[in-house]
Amino acid sequence: MTDLSIKTDAQSQDHEATDGFQLVIDALKLNGIDTIFGLPGIPITDLTRRAQANGMRVISFRHEQNAGNAAAIAGFMTRKPGICLTVSAPGFLNGLTALANATTNCFPMILISGSSEREVVDLQQGDYEEMDQLAIARPLAKAAFRVLHAEDIGVGIARAIRAALSGRPGGVYLDLPAKLFAQSVDAEAGRSSLIEVVDPAPRQIPAHDAVQRALDLLRGAKRPLIILGKGAAYAQADADIRALVERSRIPYLPMSMAKGLLPDTHEQSAAAARSYVLPQADVVMLIGARLNWLLSHGKGKTWGGKQAKAWGGQRFIQVDISPQEADSNVRIDAPLVGDIGSCVAALLAGMDASWPRPPAQWLAAIAERKDKNIAKMTETLAQNPTPMNFHSALNVVRDIVRANPHAYLVNEGANALDFTRSIVDMYQPRKRLDVGTWGVMGIGMGFAVAAAVVSGEPVIAIEGDSAFGFSGMEVETICRYGLPVCVVIFNNNGVYRGTDLNPTGGSDPAPTAFVKGARYDKLMEAFGGVGVHATTPAQLRAAMEDAIRTRKPTLVNAMIDETAGTESGRITSLNPASAKKK
């Protein structure tokens, strides 16, 4: 009897089974992914339950777009693909905006969505939430895959991870039909089918002659400038980037999400003289930055324009992992293709003790304009108008961030974005998270949740009242998980300003006007967080200091002069009506 029972146990072990749910979880965990951002529902509810039971952290949102934004920025912060999990069709579409934005911004992210069965979708037989999701996602993602058989889950997740991280990072879609999850396979065969991805983002070493070409051009410059983009921040080559800037002694200009790679107060920062250095520089080295609309495409009055022709025109060095990025708007004289860490290390190796200091005249001219602009800004920030304006409110935020450099700053809006970017200094890399390349609204609460979950550090989210509306319900998520997030809403009663009126005199408000004096702080209180209504800088300061100290979910409704701000912030020229007026 004893021998028989032992044999029976062994036989049952031989036939131990696993299923698609477990294989998805095991494949993610095998690759060091321990957090999922998503929203449960058919057919992935049990996946979220089982993931949590298996020790993964599952952060459940109120809207899939916000979960997707959280996954995307988690990818930027960690250099591992952030995972967003959604239901089929409408849920998938909600997450798709975040996926497209991640691809545009080069954030590694994987959108995993449940879906209807292929045979029903292909015959358009009208299944529950029927949609050919793979076909829709493919043009908006870096890559898209569908897994039909449980034994292929390991391959599907491995391919998604490698696609998201290799080369220029981006968003990847992974389609998992409902029937896949319930498929049963032998447990040992299932374990053997999983893949631990080896070196998903291999170094790409730049060519020696390309490095030398860039160094030669930089060495001969009379007015050199370095521009650091968010690609430089993503690379996490912080020490080498700082060494490159300081060894070369070249002035640098950080793009928005590169702020803090070197402290904004660094003596070589030319941010306060941006409008001077861009048109005057004769050689510009771009490190992880694109010459897209955020840099006026490298053309026009922002740059050298006609005056540059007098001294031979501006010349560009571009450090980027994608060779296709070169010459996208203007001629790149010295493309340096490779991963940023390897490229910067190679440039450093070529800068010996004889590397020339940039001409004193160039450095003095920048310093003069910096001093003038900083003094002007200091005078503006010292004013204390009633009601508060953007400057007086942001003077408080500036002080809070300076006192808490470890805190993350999430920022979105029009004027709220522009003023914060130019006023609030950053001191550590990857601490500023904002709207990125597309300038889209709605990233705020998703980014804030992810920053708090990934880092455990306090998060300050500076939001325009319009921008907050895209993701405001996620304050319940912040409260539910007890996250140390302080949301500050600059409330000026509308989009851009709160003063617009209906031109017909009718009862409907103007399209850009909101409810006057809306109490957003009550929304946070409704979910158990701390809500503060602030009408003075002193009240704003006290509320933010308390939030940082207590780490309690907090929302500060900061009332701003409704006449403050300009339409579209600093991109008014993109408004066709404004352009026509010119």
C-alpha cells in the first residue's frame, strides 16, 4: 500500500498543470517586473487577483488612460517596461492614448489587453467588446504581438520586453484573447517555455571616426552649446554627462525633463539665457534631444536664421541611438549614433587635459544675460499681489522643491506648465516628470501615482485646473493606496483664464470658462485625504510643508487671479486664429 501511494503521488506530480493566468504572471516575475498598473474587468479580473496573490503589486486605477500613463513613466524611471493591463475594446482604447504617447516620448511600456477570440473577430460575428485590437494598436506602437497558445506566452512577453527596451525605447502592445488564460498545460513544460530576457537593451558603441568628427567640430567652436534632452535623463549616465559638461566647460541648456541632470543652479546652465544662446551658438551638441517643435525644428528666429549665414551657419552634433533621427529638420554635421552612455563615455575619453576652454567672450556674454534675467525674475517673484498669480504661487513651490530636492515634481497645464518649468529649479535627475513631446494634458495623476509607487518619495503635482480635469478622479486612487502625493491646482476658473464670456450674451458659459471658485479640495476630502483651500502664498506654503512632512494625500486648491495667464501658454503661435492676427 505504501509503495502504491508513493507511485500515485509521483504520477499526480507528473501531471501537475498550470494555466495561462499563471504563465503570464510567472513570465513577468521572471523578468524582474513586480508591478502592474491597470483596471480590472472581463477578461482580466482574475489575472489581477492572482498577480496580487503571487506577490506582485497591482495598482488599480479609475480610468485606463491614467493607468497607461503610470506604466509609461514607471518605464522612464526604472528602464524596465511599465505594464498596463486593460480589458478589451473600450478599455484597450482608453489605454491606447497612453501607449501612443509612450512611443512618441520613448518611454518603455507594454499595454496588455484582454480581447475577443480571433475566429469571432475575423468573421465580425458580434462578440462582447469585439474589436481587432492588434490591427488598431500596430500603427501607434513600436511593436505589437498576439499570443494564441499558452505555451507561447513566454515568447510573447520576452519579445514585448525586448521591443520596448532595445534601441529607441517605446510602447508595445500585447494582445491576450480571453480563451488563452484558461488554457491548461503541463506545469514543467510551462515553466520551460518561459524566457528570462538576456541583455534586452544592448550597448551600441559609436564608431571611432564618428566620435572624432564630433570632437573636432566641438573643439573648433567659438560659441559652443550643449542641449540635454530627456533621452539623456533616461540613459542614467548621470556621472559621465556631468563630467562631460564640466570637463568641456561648455554652457548647456536642459530640456524640460532633463532638468536636474545637473542642478539648475549650476554655473554652466544657460537656461536663464535661452533666447540668447540658441541663435548665437555656432556649434550645438544635442544629447538625447530632438530638433522637433520644442526646439523650433532648429530653424527660424529661435535659431541663427539669417545672421548665422554671416559666420557660416550653425553646425550640429547629434548624439542619438537612432540614425534616422539625424537630418530630420536640419543638416547634422556630426551624427554620433549609439546608446547615450557609450557615446558620452567615448567623448569623455577624447577630451584630454589640453581641451580648450570656450572663448571668454562667449561665456561672459551668457553670464551677463543670465544675471540680468535672474535679477528680473527675482524682482517679479518678490511681489505679493492679491489675488495670487502664477509667479507668487510658484515662488512658494520653488522654495519647497529646493528644501526637498528628493521629491518628484509632476507638471502639466498651459501656463501652469510654462511658468513652473522656467521658475522652479530642479536639483536631481529624473525628478521632473511632465507632458513631454506631444504636450498632452492628462498625464498628471497617472505620473504622480507611478512616481510615488516606484520611488516611495513624496510627489508634488502642479496642475492647471483644466489639466487636472483629465485625470482628477484618480485622487481616489491616491487616497486608496495612501500615497505621499501633494496635488496643487492653480485655479483661475477656466482654460487659460477664467474671464471669457459668451459673445452672444446667452446663458451658456464661454467654452473656456469653468465654475467660478470651484472647491477641488473637497474632492480630496471626499476620499479621506487632506483638502486645503489656499488664497495666499502663506496658506499655500503651510499646506505644502504639511503634506511633505505628514506624507498624507493632499490637494491644495490654490486660487489664482483669473486674469493671469495667456492663451495656450507659450505656444500661442500654434493657434490658427493667433497666427492670423499676426
